[in-house]
Amino acid sequence: MSEFDIPLFNINRGVFVEADYQDPLLEDYRNHPLLEALPPIWDEKTVVQKLASKPMFNPSERDLPVHLRLHCVQRVSRDFFQPLSRHLELEQSISRLIRDGYVGRNPLTPNYAFRARKDAYELIIKGNTSAYPVNTPTSVGFALVGISGIGKSSSLLRILQLYPQVILHRKYQGKEMPAPYQIVWLKMDCPHDGSIRGLCLNFLLAIDSLVGTKYYRKNMTKSPDELLPLMAQVAAVHCLGVLVIDEIQNLQEAKDDRAAQMLNFFVQLVNTIGLPVILVGTYKALPALNGEFRNARRNSGQGDATWHHFQKDEEWTWLLQGLWKYQWTSSKVALDQNFIDVMFDESQGISDIAIKLFMLTQWRALDKDIEQITPELIRSVARDRLTLIRPALEALRSGKKKQIQKFADIYSSVSIDDYLDRIEAEQRQTERLELIRNELGYDIVEQTVNEVSAWLIEAGIDLNTAQESAREVVKMHLDELDSVDLHKEALKLSLQKPSASSNKSQRSKNKPKVVPIAPNDLRLIVTQGKKKKISAYEALKTAGYIKDPKEFFG
């Protein structure tokens, strides 16, 4: 018996499920035991229900003694998870990635088991990855990078746990399965020193804990050059669906060219056995990803994911609304804009910090016998308890590139320049808008109303009707001023109002003299109409700018 022939009784009974083959509903996934044993492909509503986690809470617990309520607050950190749009996108990417990676790896195809055990080892030893008889998937993997504390690792693990980690196969369509164990996913951390040998040994140890093998004990003295192909061979034999390497920024600590060597090995895993690889890390990892792994991902259909800190928008409010229910202080306080602003300012949109700050504030309120949390209490707790991360938060709050670049886990000065430039551009845009408003003496809405009403007056509409129509149209389209033809809409509205021909003499008196230039200038058309002794309305109608109201409005 070789080290790859594993008795069934060795498996860790706590992590596996028996294969239950179901129709995957897609033709390219049918007649494939590894794919048919996976859970169904869920729609977004189902994913939200499966991902959401609500801590146990009962309002009557507010009457418990303080020492018990202090423990209740801890549930928020342990059990609270609010699905957001980024989580749905990540779940879809992983769902496609795992299945696409399995398409070319059907263990029932001729000689699959033998080639998986033998060829992967030999080809990687020789460095020849082009001759392996596996259909390389289009989704080779992706990188998930983002600010520290934004929930990358916890979100990814929660999504992976929607799938059984190990599936036990016995027979499929009456045939014995050559590979009894299917390890759907494996998540591990990159060693702190970026050691290739450490990564390989950690991988073998993780496999041993799942399926009862002894890879680690038998190979712990081997060199990295021997361990790398063994790792690929083990992944092939146990039908690994996706390999997740977290804390990939530790590659920055690797000596010599080991970072490039490890990333190149991940590419070889894709090319030889079709194994998708997901790399997870902070922005500090971005320079290490600018080599072979980045090149291999160019044809990936998933696309890399970059998780910045939250903006103060609807998603931020939605996150706080979910969190705000869990208050164990004597009196519950409602979430209002003041709390939303304070929580954002003190956490800078980093979800992990916001959740911890919410807990810390409740603990202080309970400890000091304060009836309810307040914005002032939140600021006080942030000032006293977030001292270690305050410099980083201050840098984010400033929005200045030089300050932010001091904290590599927040942003990488090498590869996140585009994002920092966008911050500066947004600040410049805000400053310019404020300058315009100050200089003009009125806001943009008022400016637009004045401009549209002036245009209507030039088109022959009386002053009162023009101003009234312009104000109504601008108010109706307040959120889309740049995408709607306000002149056209205002003209339509003004023509529906009662005629103001009696004010014609007043219009002539108030109307400024202009010198039209363009032949299609409405003012020129009106002027020429006057020479022909026809009204402005008739002149514009003859020129095709005005339709008969009955025809236009049906």
C-alpha cells in the first residue's frame, strides 16, 4: 500500500459528508462525480440567508445583572455577520471558481488517478507544465486584497464553509471511485517568514488532519525542491477544489527570490492539475503579486477583488442598522445620523473596528452604570481604547497620501497610488465646487434654475411662467441634473401653463437685447419670426422645435 492509498477509517469524521449526487442543472457539470456531489448553485436570496448570522438576543436580557450582560455583548464579535454586496460578489466568484476548476478533472476519465499521482510529480520536478493532460480552467484563481480589518479572511471562510470541506465517495453510477476523498477547499496561512518549506509542511499537516494520512511525518525532513511537487501530487490525488493562501503579504519577508518562486509554483499548480488558487492579503502584498501570478490571472474570468474601507453611504448605514439591534444597556437608543457620522469618523469605515468600538462602548456604559450609549461616549471610548491604531485612523481621516503611505497594511505606497490619487482628486473636486458656490453667491440648484428660466425667457416665455417652470423642473430632476435636457422639459411644462400673451409688452420691456449667431439659435428664430410678424411660438413651431400640444401629449 502506497502513502496515497488511505483506509476509510482514518478520515476525520467531523469534517466529511457522504457524497449525495444531484443534478447540477448545467450540461457541462453533468456526469461528473466531483461536481454532482457539490451543493446546488444558489441564487442571491439563498446566499444572503445562508451567510447572515444574528447573535442570540432577547430584550429581557437588559434586566440581567451587569456581570452577565457584559458577556452577552461578546456575542456581537462572535456571531454577528451582515451580508453586503461585496460578499455576494465573492460568493459567486468562489462558486464559479471551484466548479470551473473541477470541469477538467473527472476522476472517472481513463488513467486519471495514475496520471494525477505520477505525472504531476514528474512534470513539476522537470519544470515542464505544458504537457499535463488536464484542461486548464479559464478561472485560474484571483487575489483578494484590502485594508486590514475589513473582513477579508472572515468573509472568505464563512463563504467556504457553505461547502462541505471533505466529501467521501464510494460508488458513482455503479463504478468504484479511484479517489475516495474529495477535499473541496483548504485555507491556510502563508508562513510569517515566507518560507516555501514551511508552506509545504503546513499543507501536508492540514491534509493529514482532514483525511488521516501521514504525509507530514513521512516527508518532514525533505527539502523545498522535493516538497513542492509532493504538495501538487497530494492536491491532485485528493481532488482539492480550491487552495486559499491567507496573509500573503508575508512573502515580503521572504529572502532572495523565494517570493517569486512560491508564486511561480502556484501558477504550476494551475497548469498541471487545474487547481484554482486564491491569494489573500493586505495592500502590503500587492508588490509581490506583480509577477508570475499576475500574468497567469490575465485570462481569468473572475477578476481580482480589492476591498477598500467603507464609504459613508447606504451600505455603511445598512451595516450599522444590523449592528444597532444588539444593545444590552438599560435603555436602547435609536440609530440616527449623528451616530452614523460618529461611528464612521471613529472607525473610518473599517468594519472590524466599528464592531469592536460598538462593543467597547457598551462595556463602558455597563461598567459605569450609564443608561445608554451616546455619541460622546463613543468618542471617549475611541480616544481611550483605540490608541494603538489611532495614528493609522488619523492618516485615513486626513486623506493625505504621504500620511497614509506610512501604514503599509492600510495602503501600499507602491501599488495603491491610483486609489490615493482618486482620494486627492475627489478632495480637489469638492474644494472647487465649494469655491464656485462661494464665488457665485448661490448654490448649484439656484444657478441651474436661473439659467433655465433665462433660456425660457429668450424663447418667448413670460418671466413668471419661465421662473416657475424652471424651478419645478429642476426640483423634479434634482438627482439627475446632468443627464436630463432641462431646457426641453421646462419648455414642455411652460407650454402647459395658461398663456401669458397679455404680458407681451412687459416681456418686450424686460427682454435683454442679444445678437444671435448660430443659425439654429432659438433667439435668431424668434427674431426672424418677428420680422415676418408671427409670434415666437409660431416661429419655433415652424422651425420644428415645438409640436402641437395635442399631438405631443396624446
